[in-house]
Amino acid sequence: MREQKSGMPVFVKVDEYKEILDVLEMIKSKIKEIRAALGDINALRNEEDAELAMWNNTMNEIEKKIDGIDRIMFEPEQTW
């Protein structure tokens, strides 16, 4: 394949040019779709992260309460 020198005109048939434009528009459209999908995925991930953080906090609270009950049940003289 020969390289084109910069500044030299490139000749393309009109029907090929229109086809190239159509392909470029299709690519741009697909890029927009992919960007939208990535945005949706990021939003879902953020929601999941928030939900997991809430669950983690809840589990930490439950664990603290269980530890407190454990201390009261097995070391009552130290808690009174």
C-alpha cells in the first residue's frame, strides 16, 4: 500500500464517500450508546457500593451489640 504525501488530494468515488460518511455516523452512534451504557453501569456500581457500605455498617453495629451482650452474659461482675 502506498503512503499518501501530506497535502496531496485524495480522490474517492462519491458513492464510497457517502458510504464512509454513513459508517462514521454509525460509529458515532455506537459510541454514544456505549457511553450511555457505561454511565448506567457506573450509576449501578455507585448504588451497589452505597448499599454494601450500609450493609457493612449494619453488620458492624450488630457485631458490637453481640459483643456487648457476650460481655454482659459471661462477665456480669465487671459490667455492674
